[in-house]
Amino acid sequence: MKKIPGTIAFAMFALCASGAAFAQGDAANGKRVYLADGCFTCHGRSGQGGALNYPAPALAQTNLPVEAFKALVRAGPNDMPAYSDAVLSDKDLGDIHAFLMSLPGRKSPKDYPVLSQ
């Protein structure tokens, strides 16, 4: 299992803790790239998460600022491949982030009547 290098993990923590603003991107292009590059195979078509070799996290409404999101994708934690800028440009990653932010987040279990029985 790959681990995120300490400097990247620290940078991601610092960006999240600082309340860094989310960058704006083209959500329509982000959806296209997300589907074309196969992100959906592990993370689901609507960013709901899934499982291939291990549970892949839900990405819809991610709490990561765009720069932390880019660092994570570039590092490729666990079984996720690392995507260099030759494969996914910073613009494409910003667009994917915008697409993920445009998706509805996880629903509360209270939204499913069958779970209240």
C-alpha cells in the first residue's frame, strides 16, 4: 500500500486548515475528463465512491481545496495510480474538482425511509 509522502500530507492539511478557497473550473469539461480517464471506475459515476481493490472514497462535495486535490491525485495514495501533469493537466484537475463540487453530496440516512423502520 502506497502512503502519501509526509510533505504532501502536511501541505494538504495546511491547505484544508487554512480555509483556502476552492478554485473555479469548468464542471462540464471536468465531467468529460473524469469519465474519459476512468476515475469513475473506482469512485463511481457521480463521485459516490466504490470498491475495486479497496474501498475508494466518495469524491462528491469533497472538502479538499483544489490545490490539495491536485496534490492527492499527483501522489496517487494507496492503490490509486499517480497522475502526472503529462496525463492530467492542472486545468483538467481543476475542472474535475469543479465537477465533483457540482455533484450532490452524500445523503443522510434519515433521507431513506427504509432505514428508519
